Amino acid sequence: MKKPKGFTLIELLVVVAIVGLLGVMSGLALNQASDRRYPAEAERLLFWLEQIAQRSSLEGAAYGVVAIYDEQTQRVTELQPVVYYRNRWVAVLSPETYAIHDQAEIVWNMESNDGEEFMPQSQSRRAEFENEGELQEQDDEFLLPEIAFLPDGYIEPQGQIVLSFQFYERAFNYQWDDTASKMVMEGNSLERK
């Protein structure tokens, strides 16, 4: 009697079922990894803001965050750390400029202090620096931060920073906690509008 060659129908069905199960599991894993990138980006921004607050406290200097906008889209593309030095805000190299994800949007919900700017920089002060030769050539505009971290553990002005993503249904809310003197994030708590 000859032995038949090939696979039985049951063997083929088992192989197809295993391959199908592996495909479904890998698809779910990729979907979860894709959704995880937005909370990871939000945590990265929180870490960056905490670095600036800690640096302000350790050095005893006011540090701020300047939003850099794209001229065409009017969207924030980068956040530049600055320090208050000699009556003006100066860009610093550490921590590095924070690049905003291309599908992200930042909204500053800050309370105003009766219309007064925090540590304002007037044109007359700019003229003084230019006359004294202390204003570098690449510094063609004064930097005014959206928020400033003060060395005594507060921020000015008080308020919230909201980070949202184009393809993610929730937004991330950053707020200063005065009791802990640190920035806290309410992840996935705000519905996107």
C-alpha cells in the first residue's frame, strides 16, 4: 500500500488558524503602539517643563518658555527655554529647544495680571543694550516667554497648558502645583474640542 503525499485538510486548517491568530495579535500590538506615542510625547513635554522648573530653583534665576510659531500656519513648532538675565530674556542652550510633534497643538490658557507683562522689556531697554554693545547680532528681537518659572517655586502667569493631537481623541492638561512646586499633567482627562 502506498502512503499518500501531502497535507490533510485538518493540518491545513490548523496552520491557517495559527497564521490568522498571529496576524490578529500583531495588528492589535501595532495599534496599541500607535496610540501609545501620544501619551509618550505628552510625558516627554512634562519632563522638559520639569527640567526648566528644577533649573530655575537650583540656579536661583527666573526661567521661561518662549513659543516659536510657524509664520505660515501660525502653529507652535518649538518651545525655547530662556533665562532672565540683565533685565531681559536670553535664550539658553540647555535644556535643548523642544520640537513640537507635527500633529500636535499647544494652547496657553494663562491668566493675565491686570494687563501687565511679566518682567517687561521695553524698546528703550533694547536701545540701551544696543548702545552698550551688549546685544548680540543674532538677537534681533526681544524674547517674551509664555510662562516663567520663578526660583521660589511658582510660575507666572498662573494657568494651564493644553497639548492636543490631530488624530488622538483626548488632550493633555499641564498645570503648576503650588504645594509640590512642580508641573503636573492630567493625562487623557480632557476631551478634545
